Amino acid sequence: MVLEGSSEAVCSPSSLELRPSGHRTSSSSSSSSSSSSSPLQNHDAFLTNEKEPAQYGELIVLGYNGCLANGDKGRRRSRLALYKRSKANGVKPDIIHNISTPLVSKAFTNKSQHSISYTLSRSHSVIVEYSQDSSTDMFQIGRSTESMIDFVVTDTSPSGQGAGEGQSAQSTISRYACRVICERRPPYSTRIYAAGFDSSKNIFLGERAAKWRTSDGLMDGLTTNGVLVMHPTGGFSEGPAPGVWREISVCGNVYALRETRSAQQRGKLVENESNTLQDGSLIDLCGATLLWRTPEGLRRTPTLKQLESLRQETNAARPQCPVGFNTLAFPSLAQREVVDKKQPWVYVNCGHVHGYHNWGFRKEKGGGAGADERECPMCRRVGPYVPLWLGCEGGLYLDAGHPTHAFCPCGHVCSEKTARCWAQIPLPHGTHAFHAACPFCGTWLTGEQGYIKLIFQGPVD
């Protein structure tokens, strides 16, 4: 058995913490592994003498509109707040071991401390031991329901229907997808790293995994399907232009995208960009995309109470169907997927808002893509006719503006600023495709802009 040399590893230390969060009608929320416990109940981050621990930010899964289809339960939820833990649990790279015997490698991976194993060949491995870091908090995200995962994420499909319990084996999301590290002292910098530690406190990169020695002789690598990040250009609340999607390595370095999601060859190192998250950063785990919001950014977004006020204000204007002259009203925010008889509907190709009517079909001979499209009685434009739903996830908004625009073709309604921003953002899809999608339900956007300005008719009296 040969054990050669040791030295300080340079993989940037990272620290961050995750905590389940509800809508900001309450000042705190937490994550629990029990499905019966409230999201505002015990979490180790709450076990502190401080009345209110420092909040690092919140992670929001796109496509769920505020709640999973079957409800937020424990660590499996659509949104998670990250708070300062009562005791630091971060780790940092410490000692590098070059191993030339498999038995020695196995002995190291069985240790009770965190480590990353890089298998270079059947007879050669590099193991990087990690030591405790009292200055950071670590939170892990992945598909696994094991206790070391703070935020359990499953694949998101359009309309917010996440993968069920029986579908997890076919998921493209890694069981230990990534880890987020937060500095425990202001300004609470938050960094993201590919891969999370398993139950043995190990990250294992096998022979076929993309890995390499860096220019300074250290090790780094990529996970199978990768962890992609896009930082907005400018402040997110100001309606920024989309940034460029990059891939984050196990050590937190930034690379250009591979040719395909799981290609063996890594992209080019991007030296002038970092893995530090900022308000509006997007994290794609190949099956689910997460939005990072900072406390400052969240203060500019509408709370659930404010969204309810906007709903009531819109209904108080008594919009009417221009044909049936019946008064329309957006249903309660708690009412999902069940269309109300007073619910407004829209022709997404023109924006005219009506009440529901069962006529105006323009069926094509033999069916086809346009078989169920309808003709707007106001302007005669033909296109999809869908019910309107208010976007309930305040963290996806850029501002608290009035709900005047709707995404096409799903009909989710939000402020103009919010609609314009999300319609410009290409979200990863499959191995190398990108497509703009509604952040509230995940439906791919269609039409010239991806959204439409709503045209309401006021009361005739």
C-alpha cells in the first residue's frame, strides 16, 4: 500500500444553509423530514437564542406556483428558506491523499469525515479530506430523501406536476445534486457547488466521470448531468437581460457548457465569473430549475397578503364579459385547477378577456394542432382560449405591480415587468435545448412575445 504526500487543497470552501419556507405572511419557516409536521416547525436552524436567525435567502422551484401538487410536506416542497444554523456545519478541503491501492481507498472513504474521491483508474485514486469549517453553513439539495438532504427536489413537468413517488428511479436529477454554502457573517455570501455528500459523507467520482487535474495540480470534476447556473445581468428586480448559462464544478469553479449535458469533455474555464449566487440566480439540476432570492430582493416582491389585495382590487373593478355582460372575478388564491363559473378566460392571441362560453370553435378537418382553437368574437383572431389564473408565488415576481399580463398559452397572470423578464429567459430542457417557460407552471411559452396584455371590459353601468 502506498500513501503519497499531502497538501492543502485549493477547492474554494463554500457554505450555505437551507430551510423550508412558506409565503411571507410569517417571518420564519423550516424544513422537517416528517410529512406530518408543519413547515413552520422545528428545524435545527431555529434552535438558537436569537429571536430571529439571519436569513441567507430562499430557493424557489419553478413550475409549482407556490405549492407542490400534493402539498408541501417536510423537506419535499416548492420553496425553502435558508437561515443561519444554531451550529455551523460547513466543511472545507483539507488534505489530499494519492492512493495506489483500492483497499486503502476504501478505508479512507469509510472514515467518519467528509471527503471527495476521484477514481483515476482501477489502481489510482485521489481522495480529498474535508475538515469542519466554523465560518460556514452547508445545505444539500437532491432527489434522495435521506436525512443529509435538506431540500428534496423531484423532476418538474409542465403544469407543475412533479414526479410521483414511484417515478423517482427514472429521474434525471441526481440523488445528491448540489450543495450550497453560506458565510455565517455578513454579508452572508452564498456559493453553490456541484454534488452533495452521501450518507457516508463522501462524494464519489468514478472512472467515467468528467474529472481532471487543475493547473495547480489539484483535482476537480463534473457530475453526470451537471449543475448549471445563470446569473442575471444587473439587479433582478430591475428587469435584467438574461445572463449566460454556465456549469459549476464539484469545487465550485465556473465552466462553459459541455456540448451535451452529460458529455465527457468539459467546457472552457470561465475565470472572470464565480459560483457566488446573487438575487435572481437560476440553478438547473437537469429536471428542476431553482430560483435564488436574497432577503433584499424578496422585500421588493409581493407577499401572499399583497397578492390577495391585488386580486380583490381587480375584482372590485367589476370586469365584464363583452358578450355575455356577466361580471368576472378571479377565484381565491387557494383555489387551484378548479375553474370557477365567474372566472375570466382569455383569447391568448389577442388578449381579449371573456367569461366562459362553449362556442366559437374552428375545428380543422381531420383534427390536428389547431383543432380546438377558437375565434375571438371581438377581433376575429383565432387561437387558444384558456382560463386566467393569478400567479401565487410572490418570489417569482420582480415587483408588486398590478396583474395586467398573462403568459401564453397557460394563462397565468402577473405584472408586466414580471412577464417581460421571464419571457426572455431560456431555461434548460433535455440534453442541450433551451426554451422560455412560464415560471408558475413550467409550460413552454408560445407566440411572438410569450405573453399578452389583457384587455378587460369595464362594467356598462
